[in-house]
Amino acid sequence: MLITYLPPEAITRRIAGDESAGWGHSEQLLAAAVDALHAANWQRGGRGTRPKPIARPGVRRPTLTLRHGSPEQPERAAQYLAQFLPPSPEVADGN
């Protein structure tokens, strides 16, 4: 519990195996700026595949693989997309 409140660059967090150790606000902003620069260069370039963002420690990108024509495709797609919806007003109000 105490490790959670240590600064990101604390050696204790790294020793404890915290995946986000060493990534403070400055590192997050720098990674976001580099991602934006890569995306802008890709847009102006006009070809090639979209660049992947810099992997942040402790953040997993959700993946979903569906086969064309599979019977569970609509349900799985709906479940996948539902995780990105904002909470309903009842949940946000605490009722």
C-alpha cells in the first residue's frame, strides 16, 4: 500500500516490481508528444502503416480478434466496445 504513494522514480517501487516505476508526469508527457509527432509525420507522409504509440509501463492495450462470419461476432464486438462507454448516470451519481 505504501509503495503506491511513493514518487514514480523511487528505487523501492522498482525493486518491488512496479511496472510503472520511473514514469512520472514528465515521461508521460514526453511519450505523448513523441506519439503526436510520429502521427503527424505519418499523416503528412501519405503512405505506410500508422505508427504504434510508445508502450507505457503498466498499460495494456486491449485486443480483440474476430473471424469473419463467426456466430459470436456481434456479441463479442458489443462487449469489447462496451468497455469504452462512459459510466451510466446512476453509477456516476453513486445510486
